[in-house]
Amino acid sequence: KQEVTQIPAALSVPEGENLVLNCSFTDSAIYNLQWFRQDPGKGLTSLLLIQSSQREQTSGRLNASLDKSSGRSTLYIAASQPGDSATYLCAVPTSGTYKYIFGTGTRLKVLA
Amino acid sequence: EAQVTQNPRYLITVTGKKLTVTCSQNMNHEYMSWYRQDPGLGLRQIYYSMNVEVTDKGDVPEGYKVSRKEKRNFPLILESPSPNQTSLYFCASSYTRHINQPQHFGDGTRLSIL
């Protein structure tokens, strides 16, 4: 059964730092991996989706990488800002289905 | 504006009183899904629907029902709510012509079952 893990659960960094969030999954037979951002009291906003055939995706200051063989994805945030403070979640669809498994998230706080 | 709309946003009710949480999307998406989010457990999928009249169970379907009679709507029904269904619920939608399409989420419904 697919399991998705995100470490650390929480992270505080000073403004301007580059940082990396981690996502691990146990079943490498995935179609894609999606990174989301969740602000308090809000729904999830899709940040990046990496297809299984891709190694990385970039959007602005965000870069997500995917290593299927090792069951890992990283979300790199460059030059962090206080507005980046949120919970970041990763999710994968279970192989052969449209059932999605989410990690429990990393709560990020960027200090001004 | 493309969006997924859930109603109500907040609800406090009592055990056993049937309730329905509505979800509507205006993006002509085939795929719709319901999740619940609990502290320490993350988001867990309740039910999903690939298209009209096509629904399937997620990881935690017990105590819930869904229907998909129209493409834009996917209501979540709690026939006899219990306190362990107190949670934050999210509806999501996406295209299904190819699985590599991002999901779009509603703002959530916070349910408290007393």
C-alpha cells in the first residue's frame, strides 16, 4: 500500500534562505507527484505537478524534483519570503487508479 | 472565475441528523473527489467520481454517501453523522482525459458533530 511521508513536520527559517522540503513514497509506480500549498483556513493550491517521465518542474522561485527509483521528491524554494509561510503537501495517485494519497505536510514559517 | 465551491463552510450539528455538503465546479471537470483532513492524519480520500454516474470508494468511505447526477455537482451525504466524522472536508476536481492534470480544491467545510 502506498505511503507518503513528509519530513520535517515543521520548519522555521529566516527570510531570504533557500530551503528544501522532502516527500518520500513507498511505491515507485506512480503517474505523477503533485505539490500543494495550504494556507490557514483555506483549501489547497496546486504548485507543481511532475509527471513520472520528468525529473523536475519549475515555477518562479519553486523547483520540484522527482526521483522515482529512490521514492523521493523535493520542493526547493529559493530566496524565501514571509508570504511563503504555509503548509506544503505532496500527493501521488495510487498506481492504476485515481485514488490519491497525501503526505501529512510540512508547516513552513519564514521569519521577517 | 474557475472555482470549486463548497457549502456550507461551517456546520455544527448533532449525532444522527442527516446532512449534505454540496460541491460544485464550473470548469467542466470530469473528476471530482472528497477528502477529509484530520490533525496528524493528513488528507484522506473518501470518495471520488470519474464522471456522471461513476463513483468509487477512497480510503475512508465508511459513513458517507455520494452521488454524481450532474457533471458540475458532487454532494457528500452523511446519513447518520457521528462525532468521529468531525473534521475539515475538501472537495476537489480535475480533468480525467489524462491523469497528469492538477486537482483544484474548494476552501473546505468544517463539520462539528456533537
